[in-house]
Amino acid sequence: IRTLSLRQCGLRDDELATLVDAVRHHPSLAWLDLSRNSTGPDTCEALVSLLAEDIDDMSGTTTSHLAGLTLIGCGIQDAEVTRLATALCSNTMLKQLHLNENCISDTGIQDFAELLKQMH
């Protein structure tokens, strides 16, 4: 599977977090769409963990493998977008991120933009 779309499935925060954690074990998955599900702190932490690129000491490869992430209409707020941006600062794999229709204020966007300036 290269793309997984769970758009509008009514998944709870804990279910989404479990799913995101499972994505880590499927390196062929390149695109994840969780749009129109209500993400929360558990999902955010799982996404941050997934997106924060680590080098596997055994193989020398990166553990982050997603090239695309769609989170449209997930109720993401400033704190979550800041956490995601922090994880993206070390991520070299993600090429597309969709955050349309979330609850991100102008301040949240400014903070996100400042953090993205630090990306490698």
C-alpha cells in the first residue's frame, strides 16, 4: 500500500494515534490522509513522533518515510501546528502537507512559518 485514506471515518483521538503509530512499521506507505477526523493531543503526539526524523542506528536509514500528509478539517489548533512544525524541522521526506480548514490563528501560522525557516 502506498496511500492510506481514512477520510471522514469518525475515528477517535486514541484510535487515530494507534493508527499513526502503526504507520511507522509500513515503510512503503507514502501518503496518509486523516482528513475530517477529530484529531487531538494523542494523534498530534503520534504524528510528531512519526514525522520527527530519526536515523536508525542499525541500518543507517531514516525512520520517517511519509511523503504526503493530509489533515484537512481535523480541528488542529495553534499548539498542535507548532508541534508539527517542530517535528518537520528535522524531516527531509515529507513533500506535501495539507492543513486546510483547521482552527489555526494568524499567530499560529506565523509561528509555523518561523519554525519552517529552520527546516533542512
